[in-house]
Amino acid sequence: MGGGKSIVKLTEKIVPVMGLAYVLVALIIIFAHAYNIPETFGLIFEDAFNFRAIFGGITGSCMVYGIKRGLFSNEAGVGSAPNASASADVTHPVKQGLVQTVSVYIDTMLLCTATALMCLTSGVARIPDEDYSGAPYVQDVVSTVFGNFAPVFITVAMVLFAFTTLIGNLYYVDNALAYLNHKKTPSKKFMTVFYICCVAVIFLGALVEMDFAWTVANITMGGMTLINIPCCLILSGIAIKALRDFESQKKRGLNPTFRARDIGLDESKMSCWTEKDD
């Protein structure tokens, strides 16, 4: 309800703390089961270079499943994260673009890898069945070291991750609604009704079967990606020119600043990065 600035103030405090705490717990569990590390990496490389599995995965559901979960883990190519990046106060858009690429590595390479190694080294069932997946599996993994504290920690972590994701997404929607309303914030009455509908959707999502929730998420995120990637290709020429402008200024020892005219854009058609911003 406090708008974009209050969301930023909250998430910039919560996200780093919960991210570091989660990675720290994962490292403790990995080193507590250090005797399983060689076997774990053996299993990883065995499956990674199992050519029968590779070609089966390319033609089967493995690759599709990987793409779906990959999209969900960091949203690269979906087009949602740029909404947050676009609100950053920087002198050059490439600065924020470079920061945004780091988030992909933090999400997927750090947090997801920490979870995978934590699960594989724990000694808990390596291939859980369908009813024993997700949070219950991870809770059992964490409980091998932290005992009864494990369900509490995983629950709190999931709540914080989910909460920051939800308010971030609502912030995106606020901006989208304002744009559709001729760049004016809709009435307070409309927004109140909208927020109530959002809360109802959240409760519905928590109550439906997990398979159905994942299917809806996959379809909607896939739809966003199909719209966004062609747009990225269309705008790629402008992005590359902006990158070259940034690199050129860095080589001259300057703090890069951006103006639309520097890469041949018509400032009369721009709402930002013009002389009016000086």
C-alpha cells in the first residue's frame, strides 16, 4: 500500500538476509555430510555425461521440465524483472542492466545449486517420489543437522521468499495498470477492489493441487516469454548501442551518463533520458 519506495525499503533488507541465511544453512549441511561430497559429484558427472540420458532428455520431457524450472528460478527472458530494474535511479541504463544479469547467477547458480548440493549430500532419499517432493523433502534434509528447527526455518524462508515475490509482482501490476490508464494511477476504490482480488487469488493458489498450480504458472510464464523474447530481439539494436556508449565512456575514465540522442533516438518521443532530466 505504500508504493514502490516502501517495497524497495522492505525488500532490500529482507532479501539479502534471508538469502545469506539460506546459503549458510546449506553450507553447514553440506560440510556436516562432507563424507558424501565425492559420491555426490560422482553422481552429478555420471548423469551429466550419460549420453543415453542426454539424447533421451533432448527428445523427451526432461528438457522441457528443465526449461520450465529454469524460467521459474530467475525469470530470465520472461520480461517481469525489468519492471523493477526500470525504477532504479542510475545515470546510465547499462549500469542497471549489468546489475540485473548478476541476479540470474545469484538465483540459479547460488541459491538453487546450494539447495541441490544440500539435498544430494544429506543422505536423505536421493529420488523422492511425487508425494515426497518440494518443501517436505527439503525439511527432512535440513532436519538431518538442525533437528526440529528445520521445518520452522524452511517455513519462515518460504514465507519471506514468497512475500517479497508477491509484493514485487503487485508493484509491477500497479505500474502496468497506471500505463493502461493513460499513465495515471487508477482510483483508490478500484485499487482496493483489485488488491482484494489479488489476495483471493493467493489463497486460491495455496489451496489448489500443486500440479494444477505449476501448470497455470508454466502456461502464464510461457506466454509472457513468447511475447517478451521477440520484443528483446526488436530492441536489441538499441541495447547494443547503449552498451557501446557505456563502454566508450568507461574507457575515457568517465562516470557514464546516458542521453537518448547519444545513440540516435528521438528525444521528442522519449519520456526519460532527455535534457529535461538534467
